[in-house]
Amino acid sequence: MVVTHKYLYAENSSTPGVSRIWNNDTLSTVPLYSTDNLPPPPQRIGSAGGKLLIKITHVCNTVLAVGRVIECFDDGFNLGDIVIGPFGWRDYVLAHATDVEGIPENEKADIPRYLALKGSGVIAYHAICKAGQGGTMLIDGASCGIAIIAEQVAALMNWKVWGRSKKDGVMVASATGGCKRVWTETSDIEDMEMVNSVLACNGVDKDLAEIMKRGTRLVFCGECETMPETRGMMDERDIKQEKVCFSDLTKEDKTKAFEALMKWGDEGKIHVVVDLQNAHFEAIPVIMKAGGVGEIVVELRED
């Protein structure tokens, strides 16, 4: 399993001074928080201070991090094992085996994809299913971190992006990836006349359902259990008409839910789902089987 990856996408964290993954092409080939050149700390491991000495390689957010075991006095782990745990912003950490979880090599999941499935508030990754160069993307919930990812991916592929924020206003993103916000006088973004007028001013047809029929991809950002409800962007009738159904995502059978996501992706839709309730990394094998279908962007939250 490769630990260092080329990152193309970034989320601008709400925490001041924190950007979870660099979005600069020059820096995108190194981990977010590199500790490669730092010497080990002057600590000895043992029963008192923890039985694993872990070198942090990826910091996911303000809590979770991924690292490699560089010293080990625990039979459950070996030198070089990749583990994830609540290590935070540190270079090295002493930990007990009960505080960490190993990332299974046999799952063949790379680190970013694993973090996307396992982390709490960790950004996920590639949102576009079978997307070629050029096109239009419409983002619902454009102020969240996943929407920022989707906008950047689209910009890399020369897509135009229009989006709306549930609370803040409408985000209008240019084809080059630059964003500006059109603020509303109130926080009620459900005023579709205002949304449509902004879209119309930027050359987008006012009928959102018609936009989708003409090839625009739709990115949903928000809790999936609320998606079938009317939220102003598209009503339930339009969602069903466009074969975008989120009902399976709230059922207990998580594997079935992910298979449904893959099917929708194969139909050429975009789906970005934030906070897929109570899902688990058991879905990794399903996503691994997708092959050329494309990557599904999923951010998971473990309550």
C-alpha cells in the first residue's frame, strides 16, 4: 500500500490556518503533513508509555491521522503496519493497540480512499463518474467541503460549475475554478426565483430539471436521508424523473446502498453524498469492484 499519493483536491477547513490537503500542483505529490525528515522523538516505548511508536504520515483533520508503526512491543502489530487513530497534529505518537486500527493491506484501498470511507469529517475524493472534458455541473449545497472538492475536480476537467449554498447564498464558479458568492438578503436560500435569476444571468436555463436533461450533472451535498424531500433545488418528482433516488442509502444493508451508488454512477450521474449515516468500511470491497465506473465521493461520519 502506497502512503504518498498525488492529491488533486483540497478542502478549505473551517479551522483557521488549516487546509487539509494542498491544492497546489507543485505540492500535490507529497503528504498533507510530511514528517519524513524529522528524527524520532527522545521517547522509549513500553508498558508505561504505550507499546506502539507511530510516525504520522497523513493528518486527516484535527483528530484523525494515519501513520506507520516504527517500533512495536505488541503482538497484534508489526513494524511498517499502517494504522489510523486519534493522533491529531503530531509528528510521532506513543499509543496502545486499543487506541489504533490497522488498515488492511488485502483490501487494496489506497490511503485517501480509505480515509474517505473511515474518517470522521475527512474529505472524500473523486466525484465525477465517467466524465469527459467539458460540461456543466450543478451543485446543491455548494458551501460544504465536499462541494469545494467537486468544484475543483470539475475545474481540472474544464467544466463550468454553478451551485447554491443552503445558508450562505449562491456560488458561481467559473470554468477556471475561480469562485465568487452572490449573497442573498436573507438566509432563506429556498427562494427559487432568486436562485433561478442568478443562474439565468450566467447563461443557465431557468428550468433546473431541463438543465439535467440537457446533460448537466448534479452534485448533492447534504445528509442523504433528507434528499427525497423538497429542498428547493429539485422536488421529489424531478429527482425520481432523473433516476436519482437516495432511499436505499438509509437502509441497514450498506452493501446494497453502495451498489446502488455504483449503478447510478454507471448511468452517468454525479453523486456526492455527505454523512452517509452509520456506514462502515465494509463498503470498500464494493467500491473496489467499480473499476472503470468512476469514483464515488462519500464523506462518512461515525457518531
